[in-house]
Amino acid sequence: ASTGRRGTKDPGLAGGMAGVGSHAARIGLVRFAGEVPYAPALALQDAIASSVKKGSLPSLLISLQHKPCFTLGKRGKLDDVLARDEEAKCDGVEVVRSNRGGEVTYHGPGQVVVYPIVNLRTIKFGPRKYVETLEDAVVDTVAEMGLSARG
């Protein structure tokens, strides 16, 4: 168990999700080689999330790199993209609308993205505790690499 930056002893994600309290949690990993277009990756996430929610799949982490793209979240507007759509398309960078929160996110070469799809009931976490614990795990991981971060 590790002590997260919030000062609480928590064996959750910061402890590798090997066990949460007295409840063992198993997480599968789906890793893609090469670049994956954003829209098919999002459709796959939605399908996996549905199966995880039904209990027909365990919680999973999807690890991949997207083909270069800008995603526009629920609050995003095309004006928020610094490279205009026409310029971006000339460079092979797609602009994709997403049903996710936020404004604009750029996904580029070499940027590894990890999408956790976790049944929070299985690990007995509420959404806030889960996000805070995930942040702690990332902060602790990059600290081991000599980098500083905050959640």
C-alpha cells in the first residue's frame, strides 16, 4: 500500500490495483501496436464498457497511440483548435467530435494513451475516490521517473 499525496493510506490504484481493501481486483490489458484512429478506438471503448458493466468482461486498461487528431469534447468548438481544420487536414490531422467532457485535446505521434474501463462497484470506489486514486498513481509513477506532477 502507498500513501498518496492526499495523505491517506490507500492500497487502491497507487498500489497497482492488486487488491483494494480486502477485495481483489483483476484488470486486463488490451494493447494496440501502431497508431489507431480515434473514432474506431472510441467505438471499441464503448463496446468494452458495456460488457464490463454487464459483467461479461473484467475491468480493462486499453493502451494505444492514436493517429494524429484533435478531439472536440462536449464544450469544444472548432475555433478552439489552434490549427484550423483545413490546415490540420492538409497535415493528415483529423478533427473528431467526441461525447466526452472538455474542450480540445491533441493526440500525436509517440503519445501513449491509457483508457481505464473499470467497474467501480467491483473495487468498491465512488467516482471521486477512483479519479483521485488514479491521479495519485500517475503522480507517483512520474515521480519515480524524476518528473514532478500534480493531480
